[in-house]
Amino acid sequence: MTQVFTSISDFLAAPFDTLIDVRAPAEFAEDHVPGAINLPVLDDDERARVGTIYVQQSPFLARKVGGALVARNAAAHIEGPLADFEGNWKPLVYCWRGGQRSNSFATILRQIGWRVEVVEGGYKSWRRLVVKSLYDDPLPHKFVLIDGYTGTAKTDLIARVKAQGGQVIDLEGLANHRGSVFGNMGQQPAQKAFESALAVELSKLDPSKPTLVEAESSRIGQLYVPASIWAVMCAAPRIEVTASLSSRAIYLAQAYADIVQDAQLLEDLLTKLIPLQGYERVEAWKDLARAGNFVDLAGGLMAQHYDPRYKRSRAKHAPVVSATIDLCSMDEAARDQAAEQVIKVMNAL
């Protein structure tokens, strides 16, 4: 049997024990339904080989070769990761478009006695739902943006608001990037995978309640914020967080400990600022880094680079600020209290 889904929520709530993506590892790595496991019936090389046979020789021969490969790989999965499943196990399987790969695998599993079903349209049906929610349909959610200079603990406050029961979307967390030249947190997901994760997060939210989102540009690292989300962000009211430069510098030196502890990485990142700030100024920042004076380095970067850019952006776009919260202190207690204030303002807007 095949399963048809008309929304992301329905897809994710389907009553199946395991969601199996049988596409090749490279396809799975680019994007997959969140929560799926990858049990490829053809690996990347095998898929390329079968495709070449299909084009250059004949579809029949491609199916013959592909069928043998699928059977061998299915046997390996049954004897390996599926070995401990009992007879009442109910998996849901999908491939690229709900065709031969998923149906071949499902047929073998059914013969064993497992209650397997296939996603009609495969991954492409999932992708259509994602595109519909992020690009085609207007977003029903009400966003409130948290804004402020670099170092005002906006990302930290988003996490605290969530911990206190507020609705949030952490764009930087989903993008695996902190949104600046120093923002690298490791490899970013592919654009499609970012969008899948974002669509899932949105599907969990109550549109009747406000959702806190950090004020970002339309690009986070190498990834782009989808159109419907960006449109709501541009029209959203803002809560501005303020703090002194000295407090922000101390906070940033701690928040970016992963970078300041890697001397070569920090030097390389500072070098990227030479076209914007000039050799002399960047060398002065590098001297602070070499001396381990990370608080003064953070202060200099904000005063001479980030704060002026923020001011220019604000002057250009003139966003409306609905409320301002001052972090007189940036310790744990102050940030918890600020998160409480943010929730109160969100609910009042």
C-alpha cells in the first residue's frame, strides 16, 4: 500500500515505527525527511552505474542489474540493522519518487511479514510540502524579532525564552552558523535540508501565539532564509536588547570560546576583515589575539566593525522598535530576567 500526505504535520505524525529512506547516501545527505534513517538499496556508485546502463544500453538491462543489486543490499540490511525487529514492526519507506527502489525494498520486507508501506511520490512529495509551506503559501505565524547590537546575547535569550515556555525559531541553530565572519559552527546543512528542518519547526508552532525570531539578514552563512519567512520577518515588530560595550565584550569573549581557543582559526578569520578594515587595524586586532587579550579584541571588533555596520543598517531600513530591554548586567540571572521580560512583551504585542 501507499501513503499520501497533504501536510508536513500529517507526514510526521504518521503511525509508523521507522521511516526508511532507501535513496543513495549522497541523496540522503543533501536532504531527507527529518527522523528518517538511510538504508540505501543502491549506493552512490551503484546508482550511477545503473543510470548509465539505462541511458547507454537498455532500460531492461538496467532493471536487471539494479534488481540484483537491490536484492543484495536488502539482504545486508535485513541481516544487519533490521535483524532485531519483531513481526509487528511497521516501517514506512520512500525513495526519490516512490518508484522502483522503494517498492522493491518494500516487497521484500512484506514477504518477511512486516507491515510496510510506501510514501506515494517519495521524497519529491515531501519536498513539495516543504516548498508549499515556505515559498508558496503565506505564513500564518506572527513573528516578533529580537534585535540589538552584536554581543547582546540574542541567541542565548532565544534559548531562555524557549526554556520558559515561549515559542521560538532559532534560525542560527538550524543553519549551524552564527551569522557573521566569526559565525562558523561547523559544516552547514544543504539549503534543502535547512528548509526541511525549518518547515518541521514551523509545523510544531501554534500560529495563534507569537514566535520569537532573531533579527537576521536574508542570508545566514551560505544559506538563504525562505521567502515566506523573510516576508513575515520584515513586517514583524521588534524587541531591542541593549547592553554596554564593556559588558558585551566580556560576554562575547566567553560565548566565542571555541574560536578564541583556536589561534590559527582566529587569525584566519581576522584576515578576512582586511578588505573592509585595512591591514593596519586588522594587525592591531591580531596582536590582541596573540596576547590572549580577547575581551579587548571583542570590544575593538564591535566598536570599529560591527557597531558601525549595525548603525548603518538601522539608518537605512529604519525598523520600528516596539520595546527595549536593557541588560544592565549580562550574568545568568539578568539574562533569565530579560527572557521573562521578552515573553511579557511578546504576549502584549
